[in-house]
Amino acid sequence: MAMSSRLGDQGRRPVRSVAAVMLAALLALLAAFGPLPPAAAPPAFAQEAAPTDDLPVFDTHLHYSQDAWGLFSAQDILTLMDQAGVYKALVSSTPDDGTLTLYQLAPDRIIPILRPYRARTDMATWTQDATVLAYVEERLATGVYRGLGEFHLYTGESPNRVPRRFADLSAEYGLFLHAHSDATAVSELLALRSDARILWAHAGMSATPAQIDALLARAPHLWVELALRSDVAPGGRLDPAWADLFARYPDRFMIGTDTWIPSRWPQLPRLMADVRGWLRQLPRDLAERMASGNAEALFGR
Ligand SMILES: [Zn+2]
């Protein structure tokens, strides 16, 4: 109704003089383009630099572990994040000091996640180690952590004492469990408590879109990040099965990089450019959610 009456009004508009029409067009042009551009040409790199401003990324899987400290200062890490267009990140490290150093430098950009690994040797034994639990609970009391992980949890380990307590801590304090587990192991972790929140690292590394779909359908507290999943876009082309999955669960997927070895850090800008390459093949709204919106909804702006 409103539309047709507006059109009707337009139809009754009086015919304007040619001069008035030309003046209106000139004014519209000035309004559209603003004042004249400065004489200097824009810098040649402007076009290449633009993509980092497009689709800024909230990275949900970074580590600043001991082997990187001597190569990249905390300030270097922030500079690499800037170059990659990563404005915010979940960070964990072995030992935890790397995470805290970054957090102290940029508390508005770094969201600390606490690993149960005081040293790499804990990786094999943490699920049954009571001293790991004591360490984790003591650190959690500082209140800076938003999650526990990234930890490696294998099939059959979820009933062990530390993962069981982690599920309780997650449910009680809203902590995210950042789990590097295959589809079977993550379904065992999900079975501990339906109200624990799980951020599934690497989408299970080898889990298929169909397996991920089945888990997402029955677990509303499961979110998925895609670090190291080159099968999402082989050769840069977004795989249709993954694209369908993202569209079916627009609020459950996030971007992650995983700087698990120091050489990943200088690659961050290129890796993020690759990610943007396939994100742009999705509808814009979905790409923005995956790049940043979903992580912001869970962890804040
Ligand atoms: Zn990792």
C-alpha cells in the first residue's frame, strides 16, 4: 500500500526545468564524491593492503609457546596479528607464561585460555594427574581465563578425573573446553555433561562434514573451529559439503590458525589471506559471522 502511494506521488511530480535537473544532478554528484581528492595519487600498495581490513578475523586458535619466545617478542606477535588482520584471539601456550605475557601487553585483544600442560611432558599424562588439576584450579582463581585448553583428549580418556572435573568447571563457570579430539573422543567429552561448553579444535582434524553435522545437531553447546582444515577449500575453492554445513549452522563455526610451531607465526598473514579467499565465497553475512561475529557472541567484542 505504502509503496504504491509513494509511486503515485512520484508520478504526479511537476516537470522540472532542464537547468533545475542539471543543478540537482551536480549537487548529487558533489554529495556522492565529496570534496576534490588531494593531488597526490594513492599509494601503490593500497589495493593489496585492503583485504586485511575486509573481514577482520577473531582467531580462536593461537599459541605463544616457549619455543617461539626467543624468535618473536610479544610485540612482534601483535604486529603479525595486525598484518594478518587478526584483531582479537584466543591464546593458550605451553607453559602458560607466553599467554599471560601477551595478555598483559594487550588485554583488549588477547583472551587467555589455560592449558593443562605446565610442560610438553604433561601432554601424555594430564588426564589422570591430580597435580595438573591443582595447578589449573589455582590459576583459574585469577579470573583471567575464558577456557581450558587446547588439550589433546583421546578416545577412552574422558572418564578420567581431570576431564571430568573440566566438564564440571566448564558448566559451573562458563569456561570453554578447547578440545583437540576426534569425533569419537569429542562425543565422549560431550557425554560427561550436556551443559559443558566445548570448542572443538580443528573440527576434529579428520572428522567429515557429515560427522560434524551429526554432533552439532545433538549438542547445542558445541562450537567448531577450523584450524588446519585445508579440506574446507582445496586449492582455494570452497568445498560444497562444507559450505552447506556452514549454512546449516551459521552460528557454530569459527576461524582458527594454530601456531603450534614458531614457523607458523610469520605465515599468519598469508594463512589469513587464504582463509579470506574462501570466506568470500560464502554469503557475506555468513562469512562475517565465521570471521568474527560468532566468536564475539561467545567471548565478547
Ligand atoms: Zn593447537
